[in-house]
Amino acid sequence: MDKVIKKEINLGGRLLSLEIGRFAPQADMAVLAQYGETCVLATVVTGREKPELGYFPLTVDYLEKL
């Protein structure tokens, strides 16, 4: 995505910000969500469908930085 889109709202006395198009250009989609001092980068990468698997493979990588 060549265009950066950022939306912000005040929610519960804190700023909620959602931004796409700035990070992880190799991913099919990436969203940076910020709420107060908390920040989460969620990315999605897709591949060819493999019907022989019989399930939907999902991987989650979690890294906490304090």
C-alpha cells in the first residue's frame, strides 16, 4: 500500500489511533494500533489455500517490551 491512512478518536479519556500503510510493506496488511501508551502492530500474510490440511493454520508471535 502506497498510501498511509490514520484515524484517531478519543475513547475513555485516551487517544485511540489506527494506522495502515506505514509498516510491514511485505505483509498483505498491517495495522498499528495505539491506545494511550500501549502499542500493537498486527500483520496478516496469506498464501495459497491447502484444502488437504483440513484445518486453518494460525501462528501468533508475541513480544512484550517494557
